[in-house]
Amino acid sequence: MDMTVGTDGSKEVSHMLMFLVGALLGVILGGTLCVGYLRQEITADIGPRLKRVQFQLDNLEAALNLAITTRYAELITQPAVDPSARS
């Protein structure tokens, strides 16, 4: 039984189609692997970054609390000003 496919032109088309199907399959599998790797890296990297941001927010909150408490203490220790004494 002869395994040839028609004329030489149809062989050429057949080889090109096989190449295109192989290339498409390679691109799809490569993209799948790349997306899987990126998702893994993104989820692995977010934990330490969130802890660092939380630490910075805690420092900012402590600084604001200190500033507010200091200002409140200054206001309490100042003698009351009589509004009628102002001219």
C-alpha cells in the first residue's frame, strides 16, 4: 500500500499543517506552564510583602498616637485663657 498523499504540492501542505499544529500545541503548553509559574510566584511573594506593609502601618499608627497624645497633653497643661480678656 502506497503511503503518499496525492501530489508533491499536497505533501507540502500536509507538512506545513503538521508544523503549524505542533507550533500551536507548543505555544499553548508553554503558555500554560508560564501562567502556572507566575501564579505560584505571585501567591508566594505576597505574604512577606503584606507583613512589611502591616509593620509600616503599625509604625505610622504609633507615631500618630504619640503626636496626638503629646498635643493633648500640651493643651491640658496650658492655663485656660479667658475669652473676655482678649482685646
